[in-house]
Amino acid sequence: MDLILFLAFALIAVVAAINVVVQRHPISSAISLVGVMGSLAVLYLLLGAEFIAAAQVIVYAGAIMVLFVFVIMLLNAGGEARAGRSFVASLLGVPALVALLALLAFFTARLFPSDAEVHFGGFKGGTPEAIGRALFTTYLLPFEITSILVLIAIVGAVVLARKELE
Amino acid sequence: MMGHIPLSWFLMLSAVLFTLGVAGFIFRRNIITMFMSIELILNGVNLSFITFAYQRHQVAGQLMVFFVMVVAAAEAAVGLAIILTVFKNRGTLNIDDLNSMKD
Amino acid sequence: MQLWLIPILPLAGFLINGLFGRRFSKAAVNAFAIGSVVLSFLWVVKTLAGLGSLPYTYTEHYFTWIQSGSLTVNFDFSVDRLTAVMLLVVTGVGSLIHIYSIGYMAHEGGYYRFFAFLNLFMFFMLTLVLAANYLVMFIGWEGVGLCSYLLISFYFDKKFATDAGNKAFIVTRIGDFGFSLGMFLIFRQFGSLSFTRVFAQVPGADVGMLTLIGILLMVGACGKSAQIPLYVWLPDAMAGPTPVSALIHAATMVTAGVYMTARSWVIYTHAPIAMDVIAYIGIATAFVAATIGLAQNDIKKVFAYSTISQLGYMFVGVGCGAFSAGIYHLMTHAFFKALLFLGSGAVIHSLAGEQDMRFMGGLRTKIPWTFWVMLCASLAISGFPLTAGYFSKDAILLAASQRAPWIYWVGTFTAGLTAFYVFRAFFMTFFGEYRGKEHHPHESPPVMIAPLVVLAALSLIGGYLFKVPDFLRGVFPAAEVPESGSLMAIASSAGLIGIALAYVMYVLKPGIPDSIAASARGLYTLVYNKYFVDEIYDAVIVQPVVEGSRVALWKGADAGLIDGIVNGIGARCKGIGGLLRLPQSGNARSYATWVAFGGVLVICGVLAVFLLLPTGGVR
Amino acid sequence: MDSFIVISLIKIFVVFGALMTILAYLQWVERKVIAHIQVRPGPYRVGPHGLLQPLADVIKLITKEGLLPPYVNKPLYLAAPFIAVTMALLSISVIPFGPAIRVAGYWTWMQLANLNIGVLFVLAVSSMGVYGIALAGWSSNNKYALIGGLRSSAQMISYELPLGLAIAAPLLISNTLSLRRLVETQDGWLWNWNLFHGFQYVSFVVFLIASFAETNRIPFDLPEAENELVAGYHTEYSSMKFAAFFMAEYANMVTVSCMATLLFLGGWVAPWPEKFGSGFVPVAVFAAAGLIALFHGWNAARRKDALTFPVVGVVFLAVAAVFLVPFLQNILLPLFWFCAKVGSLLFVFIWIRGTLPRFRYDQLMAFAWKVLFPVAVLNLLVTALVIAVIS
């Protein structure tokens, strides 16, 4: 059951991620990205991170991506024109990416032998209570700092997007 | 152990998402799509965090993801505002046309 | 007792005059400047009256200034009998000189600036005197140095004045360096800088260390009090206004070294070698400076060397264990030397700035008040019996005879020389014919004469009035000074012989000096040129440093090496930048590619490390 | 394990069927209520008092031609209504309608899926609902639709914040995120409900207002404002695709009403304990309704009513009788109270629609950010403070 779930949602995630990259129109990419995030949320649940899964959907899919979609719709910019590829990008990019993936995969395979396995319910530490307890005790300072960061971001966004006063 | 998933598969998936994100960032020209590729990269990394949290049975990894999300939200707000301003001033979202810093 | 009021009052005067003085009238500047100092003097009197006979050290704690590790420095002021003497001298003489300055500076520019600096000097000097530990004392020490620099360079549009200021500042800086080192050693040795704590621990301390501390402190004192080899700044310091010379470079600041040495008497009594060094330096300075004084023609220079010489006497007193005698002479010297300077200032004032004695003469009738007060001062410094100088100088010489007879004899001879050159100056100024240009010398205004008269009185009878050795008997260990009438008579007669000789040579037979100078041309040239010390310093220290700086540091290190490196780096950067410009395509995606490429490299590197590790992975 | 799946499947069918019927009839109720507010009869032709009108509407919508306008972004155009209705129905799955019951020897909850983060799930799913509308507006390639979609996404992001903050306050009081536990903490008397127990009047009102905006209902129906934007985001939609949006809107209404009930009004819990006779309230209500219907049938105002009202009255009386059956009471009583509370809230939705005019767009935004959000934050702060002081 867990395996089926994982395979199904991993497949969705990979396909949607590929779609993010290859789709010509940003809004299709955005919807695909929402798909990635949704399937990742399921995988998070599988890994026992239920609060993070909910936050993933609420924050990432429900707020950040809506913002993206909103901006794309607002600008209503058309699809990407097919233009000549950057020389460096194609010369270095493809081999670099292949190498990157190969290295990461090699790393993973080497560092995490297959005897470590995941099954649903193997870790129950991701409840909202556990997260909240950690967040407001051990990680209080980072939490407060991020709140300031968010405040700064709000102010920054308002300043940037504000209409120039006549 | 039917139904159990090797831990490394999650990490592989994370690597694949990460690489796809990098690929999107390199090959796409639309700033918004590039921006979304960054989000994809972040999601790939987040999956690794959650996996490690599972492996280590520590909630710290999940908290990292929480912080990544918060930062990503802030980043999206500011980044999209910048994109709006750029579009307003330049009328384009093509990264190749935004090269006035070159000369 | 609100000791803090004593230095704060002049500081307030400084702030008010310094910040707003430009817009004030002269009367207002006078009111704030002199008022603050006189108030400070009155407060000293009130405080001392309130403290009574001061059988113990009275300390006031204000706040903890520095708290760092084991170092705790409190901002404390304390008063004992030694401090009381110094306070009275500083504020009393200071007040008189402030009043005198009204008249002297009346026609000078920067009036408010002068008084502001003078007040600032008073603040620092009083801080120095009141300090209850070495570091607070050091504030005052450095502060008076600063004010000295500011006031020597008061005529900052004249190059010689600014040069003299620089010289004073740099030379005393050498001494301050010694003081600092001494302070560090004190802290290292005793773990505190407070006088009481340090002195309490001294008796058990290592004598070698104490000697080192004593000598380092003495270096500081030499710088401040113009002793050999650091005396060269003081004659040049006469470039400042005469009241400054009187206050700072005769009466108060230059005695700070003596005060500090006396204050540290516990250390010195346990370090006899350091004391010997002080005594030797003192007597050498006294003698050398006196000989130089013989041949000077500038009236202020004569008194400057005289000051150095008298400071040498004080050092002799301190170095011979007669601390109270040294302080006694410090006080009397403050009276008569301030008077000499102020009197010479009055002379200069009446001659519209003329300082060369060869162009004076016959002023006795033209400025009688000045003549009479100068006579008092000259008698006092010559040790004429029953004047102030007579008591204090004899106390020092008697203590010296106890220590080492040869010091007594050299000192006595020097006393004769002192009497001679002082009366040489006196006779050259007031007797004979007027040799100056067409000018009508006029008596100074009463505001200048009044302080002179007070000081003249003090010069004559100050020795009786303030029996400092008796007053300080509880502070210092009793020096066994024998009541030797013969030694006292010899010392006094040396002075009288000097006066007589001067009278003969400069009043009765004015041709004698020239013939002597002609017959002993080499010696005269040597003395006239101050033993070429400035030239020797210049050749041995200044020129090598300057030339070394120019050739090695500037041309070699700076222009050649550092500039070469900087320019070379710049050129390389430009070259490398030219290369690096190529990948800087302005294309964000290519940058991203580079980042990805770099990421791959990093992973490769990490991977290589892991593969080389025998365990082959993280567990 | 197998029985779990079977039971779950049965529950899914039951809930889905009931929900579809309810959604269809909600439409009828809305039309009727608004009609009565406007003093007109409303649907009257199809069936007695238009009772068969929903059925007719469904048939009409299914059989209508599914028009695909040119120049639309086909995949997204087709996906949008599907997304909208899926997200709307998904959140129903975690909502508990009643306590655990015993049916045919199996204990089960009147809930499709129990999540211990049920509240977060509902929030997450409802936040995804915006995609359906936004994408519909964008993919239609129509400027009215686009503006509708833009408005909708901005509006929903803005109102999600006060909504979430309003939810947080009762959660603080109940100290759980599980919808079941939420109800259990409010058991007993009326004043144990979070609304009264925690003085959550402010957050209740904020929640209601925000949920009006979230469901794009009047006075916040800017995305589909007829007199400005033709029909807003679904201008280009027809037949079943249009019906899907409609269904999504009503499903959302039901969801938020359920949420309000669970969060503030004690869910399926009766206002007072059963031993004080709350179990007889439904019997009394239905019996009274049946008697009134019979009375009206007796003095029929129209000819048809002489037939239909007695039938309805008999049905009501039968229902009242059913509520007297002891072993059915365990199942039906919670359901009754839950439906009664949800129904009242739905009535409020319809009532407001018949009463209030629409906001202007800038007013809408200003209201969200300058009034609702600060109020919600303040309420949450005060609640948290009070809880911290008390505990």
C-alpha cells in the first residue's frame, strides 16, 4: 500500500516537474508545479510530517502558487518565444545537469543503503503539537527572525508594487 | 517487508526534482518560470529534509522545511513584486532581454 | 566634600568659553574663565578647611570607570596633605596668572580661545593632582600635555610656535610612553592601579621589578618635567604666550613629574637604585641647564633654562629621599618662577614684544613696579637668605649632603651659577643704558601688577608662611636632615657670590663678559649653543628617523613595495577582470549554468573525500 | 481491513448521494427563500411548489450542448470546473456529521475520513479551490472571465487570512485540530459551545464574513458580478461544466457551514443534554410541521394544495414517528442537530443574499485588510491572552 502510494505520487511529481520545465506557457508550468507540491504533500504525510504536509498545501500550493498564477494572469504574458539557446547554457548546462543528477543519485545510493526503509507511521513526530513545541522553545529565535523577515518582505513588496505617486 | 519503501527512493526523487528545477532555471527564459523552477528546487530539498527527519526521528528537519516555506513565501512576495516592476518598466519577461547590466 | 567641583569648575569655564566664547565680550570671557578658577581656588580652601589637618587620606568614589577582567579602575579623587599643597599651588598661582593674563592678552587675538585652553589646563591639572589612582592621574597627565601643546602653538600662524608645540608634544610623548609602561607593570605586579592598594603591596614586592617600575615612571617624569635627556622641549615651549610659560612651563605642569615621583615615594624608597638615578639626573640637569642659562640673551630662554635647572633641584631633593624638600622647593619655585616669567612678561609687554636682553637696559626707572617685583623674585631664586628660595633650596642641598657630598657641592656651585645668570638677566634688563629701539617703555596695567605684587610677597615670605616640610611630615618618611649651619652658610654665600659677580660684570665693568667670552671662545660657543644638544638630537635621532622614513619607508616600502603591490594588484585585477568579463555575458541563465557547474564540482570534491575515506559514508 | 474498505465505500456512496441531493435542493431552497423575501412564489411549475425543479434543472444541464468556445486553452478550460468541484467536495470527506454509531454490528463514525489535522485539511483544500475559478477565468480567453478570475484569486487570498485567524481562536479553546475532538470538547450544554463558552462572537462573525467571500457569495460575489462582468469567470461555460461551478459554490457553502457548526456551534451536540429532553425536540418539530401541513391541506388555498399538503404532512408525521424509534435515535438525533445548525447557517447565507447589495472591489479589499484582518488578529490575541492567564 505504502509502496503503491509512493510510486503513484512520485510518478505524478516527476511528470509534473518535467511538465514545469517543458511547458511553454508559464501558467501551465504553475499548474504543474501545484501538482508537484500536492503530490509532495502526500509523500510528506507518508513520512509522518502531517503538519508540514498541510502547510505545504496551504502555504505553497494555496498561497504562493496562487500568487504566481495571479501575477501571470495579471501580466497576461504570452508563451515563451523560441529563441536561440544561450551558448554557455547548452554547452555546459546539459552535461552539468546530467552529472549533477548522476552524482546525487550515486551519493544517495552510496550513503543510504537500501536497508533503511520507510513505512507509514514509522515516525509520528510531525504532529502540529510537536512542531509547535519545537518551534516555540528550541527554535524560537529563528521563528521570530523569520517573522521579521516576512514583515520586511511585506513592506518590500508593498513598496515595490506601489503606484508611483504623482 | 512488503509495502515498505527504501529510504533512498525518496532521496532519489528529491534529487530528480532538484535537477529538474535546475534545468528549468537554466533553460527557460521567462522570469516567472525561472522563479518557479527555484520553488521546484526548494521543494526537492524540502523532501530531503523531511526524509532525513523520518530517518533520524527528529522534528528538526521538518522545522527546516517550515522555515524554508516561510522564506519562500517572503521571497515569492518580493520576487513577484520585482517581476511586476520589471514588466512595468521593460514590457518583457524574457530574461535574455533584461541585460542592461552587461555594458 | 564634593571634590569633583574643584576640577569641574574650570571644565565648565572651558566648555562655556570654548563653545560660546566667540560671541562673548571680553568681560564675559574674563568672568567665566577667571571666575571658574577663582571659585575652584575658593572651593579648595573651603574643602581643606573642612578637612582640617588631614591626618589621613580622604577619598571620594564617583563611579567604576573600567571593569574588565581583573582590572577595575574607579574614578576616584582623594586628598591628602601632598595633594593639598599641590591644590593650593595650582589653583592659587593659577588664579593669579589668570588675572595677570587679562592684561597681558588684552591685545591678542583668540582671547576666548586662550582662556578656554587655560581653563581646560586647570581642569586636567587638578584631575592629575586629585587622582586616586594612576590611570585617572594619567588622564590629567595626558590632558595637561594636550593643553601644553595647544597653548605653545597658540600663535598657530607662526611656524616656530607650531614647531615648538609639536616638539613638546612628541618629546613628552616619549616620557608618557615610559609612564604607560610603568603603569602596565604596576598593574601586572600588583593587580591594581589604585595608589593605596599598590603602595600597600610594595614592601613585599620584588626589588628588581620595583626598580624597573621606578625608572619607567621616572622616564615619564623626565619627559613632563624636562629633565635630561628629554628637556629640549621646554626652552622652545617659550614660543607660547608668557602667562602660559609661567603657569604651565614653570609653576604647575612641569612640576607634575616631581609630584608624581613624590606621590610614588613608597615605590622609590623600596627601589634605591631608581632613586639614585633620579638624583643623578636631577643634579646633571640642574648643572647643565644652569651653564646654558649663562649665555642666553633671550630673557624667556634664560628663565626657561632656569626652570629646567630648578626642576633638577627638585629631582635631587626627591632622589635624595627628601620628598618634602622637593615639594617645598616645588611650591616656592612656583611662586618665584611664575613671578620671574610674569615679570619678564611685563617687561616684554612694556617693550612691545622685545625679548632680547641686549636691547633692554635701564628700565629700572621706567617700570619701577616691575623692577621691584623682579628683584624679589631674583633674590628668592638666588637663595638670598630668608627669602623663600633660601629655605627650600637649602633643604634640598642639606638632604643631598646627607646622601652624597659631591651632589651637595655641585648643587652649591649650581646655586652660584643660578644667582649669577638670574642677576645677569636682571642687571641687563634694569640697569645701564636703554639699548633698544626708539620706544617708550610703559608700566603695565594694575591688573598685571597686582598678581605680581602678591607673588613677590610670596617669594619673599612664602618660605615662612608655608612650612611645607613640617606640614608633610606625616606623609613622607622623615628625612634626617642635619641642622648644619656651615653647609647652609656655604650654600647661601654661593648665591651671594653669584650676585656680586653679576653686579661686577654687568653693572660695574660691562666689558668683562665680552672679554671672557672672547678668551674662552670654544667654551662660550658650546654653552651659547646649548651644548649643541638640539643639533646632536637632530643629527642622531631626528635626521636618521626622517631620512630612514624617507628612503626606506617612503621610497622603499611605501612607494616601491606597497604601491607596487597595490598597483600590481590593480593591474592584475584589470587583466584578470578582462578575462573574467568573457563569461560575464549579462545573461542570467548562463550565470545559473555556472552555478550549477560549480555545484557539480563541489559535489565531486565532497564525493572524492568520501571515496578516500575508509568508512565510505556517513553512518 | 476489508470491512473497513467496504464500510468506507458504503459511507462514500451514502454521503455523496445525500450531498448531491442536498446541493440540488439547496438551489431550490435558495430560489424559494429569495422569492419569498421578494414577495413572489418562486419555482412553482415543476412538481408541487416546484419541488421537482432541481431534477428538471439537472436534466436540462446534462442534455444541453457542451459548447467549447474557440481560442480557449483547452486543457485548462476543461480542467477548471473539474478542479473546482473536486476541491469543493473533497473537504466534505473529513467533516464528521455525528458520533460513532453501530450499524449491523460494526462501529463506525459518521465521517468519511478522520484526520487529526482535519481543520488544516479543510483549510488546505479550500485554499486550493481558487485554482478552479482562476484557471477558468484565464483559460476562457475572455476579458470578463479574466477579470473575474483575477478578482477571485485576490479576494480568496485576502480573505483566507482572517478566515484562518478566526478559526485559530476556537481551536485555541478546544486545544485540538481534530474535528471530532473539537465537537467532543463542546459537549453538554449550550454554553459549552465555543461560541458562548469562549466568547467567540467576534471570530464567529469574522468567520462568517470571510466564508461569504471565500464562497464568492453576495455581498462578495465580485468574481461573477452579473451587471459588471456578464457572468464573471464562468461566462464562457455552459451545460455540465457550468453546473460544476454551480455545484462547487453550493458545496463550498455547505462546507463552510459545516465548519462553522463544528468550530463554534458544537457540531452534532444538542443544545442541552438528552436527559433533559433534547431527544424529543425533533419529534416535536416534525410533528408540528406535519400538523401545520395537514391544517393547510384542510383549508387549501389552491386546488393542488388540497392533495400535496396532506401528503407532506403525513411524511413529516412519519419522520416524527421515526425519531421515536429508540435504536434509530442514536443515529438520527446527532444528524438532526447537525443538519439543523448547518441548515440555519445556510439560511443565513441565502437570507444575506436576498438582503445586501454587492461591495465595490476596492471596498472589498479595504474591508479585508483594514477591518477584518486587524479584528481577527486582535481577537486571537485577546483569546490567547485570556487562555494563558486562565490556565
